Amino acid sequence: MASVLKKINHNAVLVEDNGVEKIAIGKGIGFRAVPHRRFDMECAEKIFVRDVEEESNRFTRIQGNNSHVLKQFI
């Protein structure tokens, strides 16, 4: 189970899942998100994970069939 690191807005949350930072995006998922509380990843419509190979400020979508890149905005 993941835990909330930071609420970005009502539709995006920064979470830690097994030591890996991820950005979860979905309608209203950040509304009740509180730092250091558990977060259910099944609620997210899209999940982005940081590109470890490049050590950059880019997040890559790991869920779904299309590969999208999200620039870090936190």
C-alpha cells in the first residue's frame, strides 16, 4: 500500500509506493489525501513514475497502453 507524500491539488497526489515516488492522477483523488496516510493506487486513473535511468525531473506513465512523459512540477 502506498502512502501520501504531498497533495499537489484535488486531482494529483505525490505518493511513495515501496520506496518509489509516483504521481497519481485522477478525478478528485487529492480531495481527502493527507500526508503520511495510506493511499489506494486503484483509485488513480494514471500513474507516473520518475525515470530512474536518467536521474532527471521527468515522470513516465506506467499504467495504460500509451507511454506519456510528465515534467516534474513539484
